[in-house]
Amino acid sequence: MTVKTYKTLLFDVDDTLLDFGAAEKLALRLLFEQQKIPLTDEVEANYKRINQGLWKSFEEGNIGREEVVNTRYSLLFKEYGQEVDGVLLEKSYRGFLEEGHDLIEGALELITDLQDKYDVYIVTNGVSKTQDRRLRDSGLHPLVKDIFVSEATGYQKPMKEYFDYVFARIPNFAVDQALIIGDSLSADIKGGQLAGLDTCWFNPGMKLNDSGIVPTYEIQKLDELYRILDAN
């Protein structure tokens, strides 16, 4: 096996460096409090089902980002026989979500350390303003060389065009010296493979992988990345 030396590290944000689950939970609670509607476990589960389905369609290129964020609440409340302004609720939710910047354990220490040894970039599907605010508040923003948000690129993971956009904007980029690290098999790992990258699946919950998408590496904790980088 040829020994590889990685130069460029591409990190996903949500549920890789930042705890999106915690941010989403808080934002939903505040949104429903604002609307004076009880947020039950059932309602929250239905929201996540609808939301994940929409983002999956987005990843597959079937719908745009605007349709994802502006219809999820109207679709949710429709299930309960209510008509709501999905755009207005999205605006409120987005404001609450921007407040969520809890870090995944070890994330700040890892990126602080790696920034001196590697070219570290952020690759994320999301809304530019939201991700920018969360990355600044978490302390990660100044530690990376650049941030590529799908909204600003016009493409999204796992599209090859998204990665082509990113690669073209990284000085002296070499695909065989780059590694993508992320929690999503369908976006990060599949996208990395389509772009010819080595991939590292961050899987802290030890989820079963029956997707057919096989990462180059798999880790359960962020500091396990050192084992991969030091071995190459």
C-alpha cells in the first residue's frame, strides 16, 4: 500500500465539528414557545422526518434549498390540519438556530492543533449567514483557511460540481493529498468519493452502514483522526 501524506483537510460542520442536534433542539423549542404551541416528542419526530426527507431531496438535486427551508413548517403543520406561513416560521427558526454553536467534543482543540500542520477548510451544506455566525461564535472561524457553504457555491454535497468549485479555490490543491471528514455517508462520503477524495466517516453513534457507501476510514471520536494522519 502506497503511503500517503495529506496536505488538505476538508471538514463538514454539522454533527462533525458543531453539535447540530443541540442547536436544532433549542431552536425548535424556542420557535414553538414563540408560536404558543406545545412541542411534543411526536411533533418533533415528525418535523425531523419531514426535514430529513427534504434535505435528502436537496442532496439528490431534486429540489432547491429555498424549497427545503420554506416548506418544512407548512408541511409539518399541514399534517395537523393547520395552515401556517412557512417562510415566516423559517425566518424565526433561523434566528434561533444561529444561536446554537455548541462544539462536538474535542473539535476546537483538534482544529486549533491541525491548523498549523495542514490546510484546513470547511465544506458544508447549509445557509451562509447561519453557518458563518455559528462558526464565528464557536471560535472555529479564524482557525480555517476558507469556508465553502453550498448556498454560496450554487451546488451542494455530494455533487461533483460542488467539489470542483471548492478545489478551484484552494491554492495548489492536489486531490490525492486531500481528505474529507464528515458524519454523512450520503453527502460527505459519497461526495468525496465522486470527487476522487479519500474519506473519513465520523460515526460517534456507531450507526450501522448498510448504504453501500464505504469510507476510506471510520472514526468514533475526533481525536482518532490523529491515528489516520500520523499513519500516512
